[in-house]
Amino acid sequence: MSALQELYTAVLEGNANSAKTVTQQLLDAGTDPQELLNKAMIPAMDEVGRRFETNEYFVPELLISARAMKGALELVKPLLVAGGMQPVARVAIGTVKGDLHDIGKNLVAAMLEGGGFEVVDLGVDVSPEKFIEAVKAKNASVVALSALLTTTMPAMGTVIKALEEAGVRKQVKVIIGGAPITRQYAEQIGADGYSDNANGAVAIARTLAVTDKN
Ligand code: B12
């Protein structure tokens, strides 16, 4: 089994120790961190989701796979984050109210930092008020919303409405993402941008931040 396959299996089976060990070995051998993410870690979480859907996995398995994924991600994260640049813009990111999924959000946050953004991570289950506070007090010019549940998707629209009501909608760009989100949904709720992956999140945030400055 190749080391990437080993990492895939470790995340899929929720073997946190092995996930960390193999990740470290791959990084020490000079493997591109993006390759670890795209060829092993993310596909493993997709397979975890598929197994959950078909009742082969249940919540405990989701949790132990998520723990293995997070442990490996901690080792990869510093390599995604380049230091010493002038920040492109400040982004307030969070998983919307009612939603506790944070692996994708953490990945997007790390990639944004790596892309030169200053990131204010508000965590999970974030209320609209907290996003507004971050825009006002921290002067964030991009708000990034993550949702993984179809039941929490509407909370994204609620945040956008709350930003309007607080009189700060025009001073920020709102980008959204998460497994159930589509471009069409982003348009429907009046978001400024959407991406289905962390690299795309950086690209779209950059385009919007630059457009904003012109
Ligand atoms: C791990 C996991 C959990 C873990 C989360 C641990 C954690 N700390 O995050 C735990 C066990 C807690 C969990 C709980 C639940 N889960 Co869950 N979970 C998952 C699982 C398997 C993987 C999610 C993940 O981490 N993917 C990997 C990351 C890297 O991908 P991602 O999050 O999609 O992020 C990428 C993109 O979407 C995008 N992105 C993400 N955010 C953003 C933001 C912006 C701005 C942009 C631009 C892009 C972007 O970029 C990311 C990187 O590429 C998914 C299945 C799946 N395939 O999505 C189910 C899944 C999301 N869960 C599901 C369910 C049902 C639940 C529970 C309701 C189960 C239960 N009965 O209790 C609870 C709900 C808890 C809550 N209130 O939130 C369902 C949702 C179904 C639906 N239609 O809504 C899914 C789809 C499983 C399934 N196939 O049925 N879950």
C-alpha cells in the first residue's frame, strides 16, 4: 500500500495515530501538502459520508474519522499558511448557526491565511450577531459562511439579511460554501461568491477583495 493509500485508510477507519504518523512521514519526504489533502484526506471524508448515507457508518464512526482528519490537518495546516505578507483583506469565517461541522471551514480558513488573508475564525454554530460584530469591531471586509447540513443552509440567508438590517451589507462581500451548497443557491440568497473547495474559496475571495478596492 502506498503512503497516500495508508493515509486514506487511516482517516477512513478513524485511526488517528496512524493518520498523524503517515502524514508526518509524507511531509518529511517532501510530498506536496495539497496532494495529501486532495488524494487522501478529502476523498476519505467523502467515503465516510457515503458510508454514513448507506448505514455502514453511524455517528461514532463519523466522529472518529473526523478526529483522525483533524489530527492530520493540524500537521498540514502550517504548510498552507505562508507568513510575512501584507494581508489582502480581513475575512470573518464561521459555520452558521446550528451547524457543528468545522473541518471544511478550518481548511478554507487555513488556505485563506496561506493566500495572504487575515482570518478571524468565529468557530461553529455562529449567530448572525457574531458575524455582524466581526464586521463592525474587526473591520472584516469578507464574510465567509460554511454549512454542511441542508437544515442549516437557510441560516446563511439569515446572516445576509442581518448584515443588511445592520447597515453593513454594502461594505462586505459574502462568500459561501459547504457540501450541500450550489452556485444557484448562492445566487438565490444574494451571496457574492461561492466555491465547492478551499482553493476556489481563496480565488473567489481574492477576486472580490480586489474588485472592492477598485
Ligand atoms: C465528519 C462529519 C460529521 C462530524 C463533524 C465533525 C467536525 N468537527 O466537523 C460529526 C460527527 C460531528 C457530524 C455530525 C452530524 N452530521 Co455530519 N458529516 C460529516 C461528514 C462525514 C464529513 C464532513 C467533512 O468534514 N468533509 C470534509 C471537508 C473537507 O469537506 P467540506 O466540509 O464539504 O468542505 C469543503 C467544501 O465544502 C468547501 N467549503 C466548506 N465550507 C466552505 C465555506 C466557504 C466560504 C467556501 C467558499 C467553501 C467551503 O471547501 C471545503 C474544502 O474543500 C459529512 C459527509 C460529507 N461528505 O460531507 C457528514 C454530513 C454532512 N453529516 C450529516 C448529518 C446528517 C449529521 C448529523 C445530523 C448526524 C446526527 N444524526 O447527529 C450531525 C449534525 C451535527 C450538527 N448540528 O452540525 C449529513 C448531512 C445530510 C444533510 N442532507 O443535511 C452528511 C452529508 C452525511 C450524509 N451523507 O448523510 N458530522
